[in-house]
Amino acid sequence: MRSILRRVTISRNFRGRAVFIGFPRTGTETMGFSADIDAVAGRIRDAEAVTVVSHIDADGIASEAILAQAIAQEGIPVTSVFVRQLEPLTMRHVPIDDTLKVFVDLGAGQQNLLEEHGLYERDAVIIDHHVAQPAGIAYQQVNGLDHGHTKLSAAGIAYFVATCLDDTNVRLAPLGVIGNVGDMMAREHCGLVGPARDIVSDGVREGTIRHVERDLNCYGLSTRPVHVCLSYCDDPYIPRISNNAQYARSFLENLDIPLREHAGRWRVWEEFSIDERRAVISGIAQQLIAHGQSVDRLFAETYYFPDEAEQTPLRNASEYATLLNACGRWAQPRIGSAVCRGDRGSAYRDAEQMLRHHRSIIRELVQFIADKGVTELSHLQYLHVGDRFPDTIVGIGAGISLSKLNWRKPIMILCYLPDDPELVKVSMRTNERMVSRGIDLQHALQIASAEVGGAGGGHAIAAGAYIPKVAEQEFADRVNRVLREQSA
Ligand code: C5P
């Protein structure tokens, strides 16, 4: 997309700002997307003041940091509001004032709430990548899904809006990539594709991103000891090594690779030499082939940030995204946002602390799900965790747990909400294989929750909903029914 936008004719308006005055003739789809980006950027440029309303996950935080910085650079006063989800309870955080409300990473699926909140077309714009549910008012919006861009997150679109506001915002490319990776946009193809890939190219050109095209498809390449990294790998599942750090360690020792540096610190993948990496990858490939498994998913792209300190979670996109998720999911999205804006002092120290906490609770949740076991229906497996774990992390636990359970049945975790005893939060996860066979969790939750007077949304692969507590008993059967219909 960026490469296309670069070819757009740029002129300067009377304030000396870059404005787009024409689009290249490269097909209606791209043109429509560019036009929507341009229209939203134009609305922002014309605003006296802006309130950015964003989501608390990594994509939402990265989106907010991109937009708030780009808007402030335009000389427009900007404030931000983070919500864990747009629902009637959280709408009260959206101010009723004269600022332009820029909803990002949310809003498309909740346009009725914007309308009920008294926002007219002139008061709000939407930058989103969730399935839209239009209401009476046609809000100005840019949504990648409307243009066939299914692997582009909100931070990616926010980045294009920002670079449309001013070309120098290419400096924000790492945040665009972090949001996309945090929202699993690189998962299916082991790398970013389409417009999101153009953001990577911008970062590479600017020197802010080091793009490794055939890296090891594992999480923790910049911070975890390599044997730990390998043992956590479940995509691909490496026979004997996955879930077995002890064996992973002896596997590396047998390759004569020093696992610690001279001061005793465990070495991380990023600091392995090319020869060491080759030896590990070929050893794992042999292991997979010997067990009759494909090596297709052994490689994935990694996006490193050379300006960040080595061996820190800021050093690559997926670990950076986890850090932001940790801040947001534990109700401190502003700490994540401060890190995105460059704070490497107190905000970063707080974020690291949250990351440690986040990891330990997720481990506890995954263990809890394993210990309690899920209830299996014909097309669904589910568990109610009550009030043991916060609603903001159950979806993450569901995703991790699914990789250890029957992958053919989507997993659903239900939990209570601390601030609303009448409601139950539902999180669902499936995988690409089931999505390619027709499973669509967004659709399933939207239908089933509407039937019981709740509301849901999200994506085919990951979705959430809020339902009345009185309906929780029957809810799993309703979801199971829709999943059965999708499987038929
Ligand atoms: O909360 P959870 O992580 O399970 O949400 C999964 C996805 O579903 C997210 O993209 C979230 O924004 C979306 N969602 C939604 N409407 C809800 C709950 C979640 O669109 N009521």
C-alpha cells in the first residue's frame, strides 16, 4: 500500500502540509482503500481537536501511539481513551465534547453504540479491521476488510493514515508492524503479506527494521535461552523437543553449540552465528522428516528493531507486542503507549514488570485449563473459569491451550466480569485449518450471543462476546449448533 501511496501525486496545501490530490490507476480495490485512507486523514486534518478511542491490546496500543503522535505533529490537540471493548458500559469513557472522535481497532462492529452515544457523522471516524455492523449513521471509515485486506490490522491502517497526514511518519513503521504481528496477521503465512508487507519495506528502507525472511518460526528469539525457545515451539510441533526443554538442551549440546556466553548468560537465537543457526535448523528439519512431518512451517519471517537494546523484549515485533499486551490487559495501556513513544525509563521498567506478571498468570491459566479439563460437545470444547482470571486474558489462555487440545474443536472460555455481575465474557479461538474449512467464530458468536440478548464480534479465528449471566448454561449449546451448521 505504501509503495502505491508513494506514487500518489503529492501537493502542499496552504499550511504547507502534504496532501494527496490524485490516485494511481492501479485497480478499484486499492484506489478505494487509498480514497478511504485519504478521506479519514482529511477529516483528522480539518479537526480542531481529536480524541483517539482505542483498544487495550497490542494492536490497539500501537494504533493509538501512531495516531496520537501523527496528530500532535500536525499541531492538533489530541487526547486518548483506551477501552477493553466498546460496549454500553465502556461508552461512558468516550467524552461528549467538540473533539473529533477517532475510533481505532474498534467501532466498526459497534456503530449502533456510537449512534446511541449521540455521535453524528461529523463527530466520529472509524479506523478498524473488524467485521462491520452498520447502523443508521454512515460514519466515515477505513476498514481493510472492505477492500479484501484480511491480513492488515488496525495499526497498519493507522500507519497509512499517519503517512497520508505527513510523509515523515514512515518513522512509525515499527509500530505498524508490531500491531500487525500482535494481532496474528503474520501467523497464517509465516510473515506479513499485502499492504502490511509494504510497512515492513518502509521500515527496512528507513533502517528501523531488520527483516529476516527465513528465520526460525519460534517465539522469544531475542530474549529466551534457545533450548527454552525450542521447547515452547508448537507450530511446527517438533517431536521430542516441543514441551521438553531438557531434551532441547541436549539436542543443542550435541551440535556443539555453546549455550552460554563467557559471563554465564544464556545465549539467545538472535546472537547465534549463521553457521550455528543453520546447524540447528537442519537438525530440527531432520527430526521433523524422520517423524514424517512437513518442514513447511519451520521458517518464518522475523522483524527485528536494530535501534532497540539487544536481549530485550523490544528487539523484535512479536516480543514487543507481548509487552504491549501485558500492559493493556493489566489495565495500563498508557504505559505501553509511553514505551511506543520512546520512553525507555520508568515506563519501560513498569512494562517489564507487567510482562513478568502477565506471563506468570497466563501460565497459571493454561495450567488451570489443563487441570480442570474442557467439556467437549460435538463441535466445541469449553470451560468456565468463573472469577479466577480476568476477562482481558482468557482469550490468550484459550489460544495457547488450544494448541495442546483437539485442534478440530474451537475452544471457548467463559468468565465473570469484576465490574458487572449480570454479564459473562466469552472468548473463543480456533486455528487457520478450521477457518479454511468454513469455521467462523465471529459469525458463531454474533448469532449465538444475539439469540440470548448479548453482543459479540471479532474475527473468524478469534472472537469474543458478552452475554447475560442468566443465559450462560444454554450458551455453549447454541454456539455448538452454529459451529455444526458451519461444518456441514
Ligand atoms: O477478548 P478476546 O481476546 O477474546 O477477543 C477476541 C477478538 O474479538 C478481538 O479482536 C476483540 O476485539 C473481538 N471482540 C469483539 N466484540 C466483543 C468481544 C471481542 O469484536 N464483544
